[in-house]
Amino acid sequence: MSSLLSDANQRLEKALRYVSLPQDVVERLKYPKASLTVSIPVRMDDGSLRVFQGYRVRYDDSRGPTKGGIRFHPNVTLDEVQSLAFWMTFKCAAVNIPYGGAKGGITLNPKELSKFELERLSRGYIDAIADFIGPDVDIPAPDVYTNAQIMGWMMDQYSIIRRQITPGVVTGKPIAMGGSLGRETATAMGAFYAIQTILPKLGRHPTGTSVAVQGFGNAGAVIAELLFNAGYRVVAVSDSQGGIYAEQGLDIPSIRQSKESTRGIKAVYCEGTVCNIIEHSVITNAELLELNVDILVPAALENQITADNAHRIQARYIFEVANGPIRSDADPILASKGILVFPDILVNAGGVTVSYFEWVQNRIGIYWSLEEVNQKLKGMMTQETERIWATAQELATDLRTAAYVHALNRLGEGIRARGTREDYLK
Ligand code: GLU
């Protein structure tokens, strides 16, 4: 099977048919700028020493310092981190944030480590990559199975190494360590603003629109709740263990509460302090993807929809909150079924957008209210969603290609500004 990065490159190839860019630009964007592999020794609680594999990839910095999260997951590989860094490059350009793209990861199952071990691992990772990152070079953030506390340890460790408090080196930190209000909910908020911008164009209204959300982490649980609160009928949700479905709709706030206290998802309906289990069926993650719903929101991991299951997808619209949930071989199948796909590099860009706001606040030393952050986020998401929608109409192409074209034009400007073959031979 082809690598994730070569699959990601297929989308670039397709978009290149719609823009005329100097060959220099195309050449530059095919390869990551730098990839670092590190071994992180960690003293475990039982006294033994375990060595973990970690990665950090800086894909392209022609628009600014590179930016992207760090994921802790058993399936992390260099190939995965490179494609995630590629997506970050296009994502930052798609929403016009002055950053290039990067990503990091450590191969492990974080659920098997104690909190002490996780702290030592997080600090050890920064010891290993400290010369590769920096507030003007490359700025990490949270991703799958990493959170504000982990970002706090990482910022603290970097500050110890540099002997300077350096809040701008990492985003998604705890508020008390220079984090931004609204960062925790930003990915879901951004996706919500994108959905709300698109919905009227599809002639739809939240009431009567059914939704299935795959993934119940920071992005999935929050988007499910935002949609529930706005009046959408959220009929199915899932986590890594499986999902639940109820035709009449699920009470998402109660499910979030039950997930927090029991670590599982149950279809509970709460009134006051009394919670009743409501009629629901238990489904698998694969079944959730194939439900007959209006909107499907994959908010877990990559490659969930491929040529193997694409023909069974029944949703009318897919909003990619995860990075890379649809493999490129599924694109033509979904298109032939008339399913509209709203791409990750737009839909989940709210996270990195508020990361950018956090970095700006760290640099100016002035902190914004939650209202200010959300208002700025809404402005950016609405504007770029409108532009990508318009590009798709103009070029008569799909929304993913339109988003890549939109991003490519901006990346092209950054690369071109440094001179291309055409300038030198003029
Ligand atoms: N991990 C998030 C993403 O994939 C956020 C990255 C960031 O905030 O830098 O977009």
C-alpha cells in the first residue's frame, strides 16, 4: 500500500491542475524540509528504563515558522508525522495564518503510562528536540492524546533549557502558563462555524438535520455538543471502544458527563440529577460511518473511509474534523454518489487558528477575552469557508481541490517572493 505522504501528495497533484505555478513551487512542496527522529529514554515507575521513538517534522516554512501538534499514539510513524506536517502546511495557508506546517509524535499507548511517566516522557521529548523548535522556528501544540497539561510541561522544559520563560514555543498551554481562552474548544468551534456558514447554502436548517460523530475526544465531543445545542439531531457518537445510536437523537451533554466519570459512552438522558438510560443500539465505529444521516463528522484518526467502505457511505455531507480521515482512493467513489466532502484543511483549522492567537498574545503580552477570541475565530473561519466555497464554484471542482488551490496560491506567493527560475533567467 502506498504511504500516507504519497496519498497526501495525490491531492496536491490534483490541485496543481487548476493553478499555474512555477515548477520551483511544486518541487519545494513535494518534500518535507526536515525530519528528526529521536530516542527518548524514560525512567519508569518500577525503576526500569524504556526508550520511546519520537519524531518532529518541519514540512515547509515559506510562510512563517512551522506549526503543528504532537500526538501520542501507538500507530505513530515517521510517514504519518510527515503527512500530518504536509496537511498543516496547507491548513495554515488555507486559512491565511502566517505559519508553515509541522507535526510531531511519539509512538506509545499513553493509557499505559502513569502521570509521572508521561511527564518524564514529555520533558524528555523536548530535551531531544529543543534545537529543532523555537518560538520563531517551529511551535508544537496538542493533537491526538495530548493536552494542555502536557503542553505546559513541554513549555516549562524548553524554558529550563533556554533559561528564559518562553511561552511562545508551545501553544495549547494551561491558561496560567500563557494559554489562550478558547483554545481547548477551538477545533470544534471552528468546525461549527464552517458548518453554520455552509448549511444555508445547502438549503438546510439545523432542526431536522441528523448528524453522526466518530470520535469523542477534544474535537468530537465538543462538536457533538455544539451541534446538539444548536438544534441538530445528533443520532450517533463513538469513541475508540465503539459507539451508540438512537434514531430520536442523543442527549450529548449527559453523554459527555458519563464519559468523564465512567470513561465510556452511554446513552443517558439527564434531568436534574436523575439520569435514565435511553433506548439505543450499540454500534461499531465502522457501522457509525455507514449510517444514513445528513452529516457525518469523522473526528478520530486518518484513513477511516477508503475504497473498501466508500460505496457503503450514506451520509449526504462529510465534514472532516479529523486530519486525513478519507484516503484519496475514496474520493471518486464518494463524488460519484453525490456526497459533498468538506476538507480537513479547512474544517479543523480552528485549532491552529486559536494557537496562532495564543502565540500572538504571548508575544504582545496582552491577553484577550473569550468573546474576543471566538469572534476573531468566527471571522476567519467564515471568511475562508466562503472563499473556498466560491473557488469550488468558479473552478467547478470539489471542495478539497478548491481548498488546496486556495492554499497553493498563498504558498506560491511565499515561495515566489524568494525568486524562481523565471526571475533569474528574465
Ligand atoms: N493538532 C491540531 C491540528 O492538527 C492543532 C495544531 C496547532 O494548534 O498547532 O490542526
